[in-house]
Amino acid sequence: MSATKAEIAVAHVLKAIRDDGRKAYLMGLGTQTFTLLTEAYAEANGLDPKQYRDEFWAQCSPERVFRADD
């Protein structure tokens, strides 16, 4: 069975969070965005949400985002 467009979109945003430390900082652990994305991915793939979230976050390297005037 192929993935739905929604599943592809969730995976795409999670990959962006994993691969870009700035996105990880803004949309990562502790945000509602991250919770919803990881729950959706885990549900679609038959995984435990908490375990998936923990394992996924271990692959991320958040980088603080600074404003130009900081």
C-alpha cells in the first residue's frame, strides 16, 4: 500500500526538522507541532508514539535561531 499525500507531507517535515538544526529548534521537542507530527507518523506506521519521538529526537541537532538584530 502506498503512502497518502498527508503521510508523505508528515515524513517530509520530520526530515526537514531532523536535517536542519534551525527547524529542530523552532519545531522540535516540546512543541505541539513536533508532538502532532510524531504522533501522526507513528500512527501511520504502527509505532509507539513516545518511543518513536524519543528515537527521532536523538537524531536531531537543534541550533538556536538568532534574529538579525541580536
